[in-house]
Amino acid sequence: MNGAEQFAAHLAEGVTEIARCWRVIRRDGQQFGFTDHDCTLVFDDTTFKADTGLSASALSQSTGLAVDNTEAVGALSDASITEADIEAGRFDGAEVEAWLVNWRAPENRVLQFRGSFGELERQAGGFQVELRALAEAMNRRIGRVYQRGCSAVLGDGVCRFDLNTPGYAHEGSPDRVEERRFLAFDGLDSFEPRWFERGRLEVLTGAAAGLVGVIKNDRFTGGVRTVELWEALRADLLPGDLVRLEAGCDKRMETCRLKFSNLLNFQGFPDIPGDDWVMAYPGRGTGSMDGSSLR
């Protein structure tokens, strides 16, 4: 019998030795294991610690396409889930697995739940997090949007532009940082002003390593390049920390052609009629309303 069959046979015995285990996998690849048992358990190369205080409410599962969500409650710990990591957003969207395990023989177990972290709320010395099942993804809208601007994300599998192309990214350390969102670079004049506007900033080293911000403004005046983010980073960024700046795209066809030479992969519809044309009505005049291209 496999592990699941042996676990079912154990449940049929009447007297059981069952514990719950949770495995959390962050988007940066770090894994954490928790259990409500009074001893640490190990399986699948993961150590499930017993002193974390993590617990979950009862999970109601149903057939069909209904979304089965639940919640978990735990204590903040310097060794596992810390307040600083939660504040920085490192656990946002983390994958989570919930197991029922025979604690005497952890190889006999069954996977009860798989999903991701949803809304996470800090509470007096602890946290409460919504666990979203895999079916939650079916609530997202998927499909093409007909719009003038490009619908792709710069560098993704649809855009196909390589952001490692020389001249489109810069790695360096800011000379000054204010409010976690204003970064000043002395003498960074090898890029045109506003080159990184609407681009991406990734922190490579320091307390904020792994965090990403979207660039709102990129100005070069008086020998100083100032980069402003739309939102402040959720961890401390200090002068000397290494960051990566990536070129920005305003989603226009002209930008795709002139700045990136990537018009073949442009995902917008620049000739789509605007609101004025759609709402126009017949009238006397010299304007052509035969549906032909305006270009």
C-alpha cells in the first residue's frame, strides 16, 4: 500500500495518531514547515517545527468548481515568520500545503489542501492569513483586451523583448535614498532622461533584497539622476545597496517601434476607433465616415 492507503487504514483503526502539517513556499523559493504536534516532524526534505503555534480552522471541501478557502493563525517568530517579512510583502501570494500526517510514521499522510496565501493581517504578536484554494484562480478574468495600448508586460512571454539587451538595464547603488521611494544616482548620464519611467526597480542586496517597485518618474538634472517609485518599498533601502533599473514602456506603438524595435510583438490595436467615432452620428460635412483607416 502507498502512503495514502496506509493512512486510510490507520484512520479505520479507531485510535489514531494524527497531526496537521503546513508547508509554506514563498515566491523567492524559501520554504517553512509548521505542525500542531508537540514534536518536530520531517518528510519531503522539509522540517515541520512544533514550536511555531500555527493552527488552522476546519477546512470544508466540496466537489465541483466552488472555491474552498480557510484561515490559519500563527505567532510571529524571529526564526520563521517575522513581522519584518510580512511588512515587506515576502509572504504575499506564497504557496501553502496542508497535510494530515501519522506522526509516528510521517510517510503515511494525505494532502488535504493546496493553495496560496491571501489577505494577511497582523494581530497582537501574531498573524491571521486567508488560505485560498487552487480554484480561486478561476475567478480571475482571462482573455484579450481590445485597446490601443499594448496589453503585454515588457519582457514577458508575449512581448518577448530581452531586458538583458545592453542599454536597457542598469545595476548600481544609489548615492542617496529618501522615504524608501526617492533614489538619487550621481552622474548616471548614459541613459536619456525618463528612460526608466514606467519601468521596474528590483533590489538585489540589503534588507530589501528581492523587493520590486514600479518607477513613476525618472529625471536627470544637474548631473543627478532621480528615480521616484509609485509606492515606497516595504523594507529599508540604504545607499550602497545594489539595485537594478529596467527601461520603461508606455505601451504606445511608436515606443515599441522606436525604443525597443519590437513592433512585430506589439499587442495593441492602434487603429481601433475611439469613443468620439463610436458616438458620432450622420451629418453634413466633408469628413469621411466609411470606416477606412485614419492613418
